[in-house]
Amino acid sequence: MRVNVDKVLERDQKLSELDDRADALQAGASQFETSAAKLKRKYWWKNLKVPPETPEIQTGASKINIDVPKIHTESPKSSLEPP
């Protein structure tokens, strides 16, 4: 009987240690998730930044009037088709 009680107490101690380790792992995972999201956002904004000359190029390009011919969507009638 005493051996069983000792085993139960030992098991309880091991479960408690395992629970503590799981909590620490969860905290580390949450911290990693937060820092990864911040880093992702940082590099997203860094890649989004526009060079200083780009607005000038865009303004100049918008002043140029480019005529684009209209593309006909109808297919030409074949001479082999009946009228």
C-alpha cells in the first residue's frame, strides 16, 4: 500500500513538472509568434517603400497621352460561311 502511495506522489510530481514545462513552452511560442508577426510587418513595410523619384515618374507618365487602338471583339466573317 505504501509503495502505491509513493508511486502516486512521484507521478504527481512528474505531472507537475511536465505541466510547468508545457507552460514555459507555450509562453515561448506566444513570444515567437508576436516577434515573427512584427518582423513580417516590418519587412512588408520596408519592401513597400517607394523611392523618391517614383512620384515624379508617375506624374510625368500620367501627362503623356498614349492612344491605344481599340481592339475589336467581333471575329471577322470568313468567306467560306454562308451570308
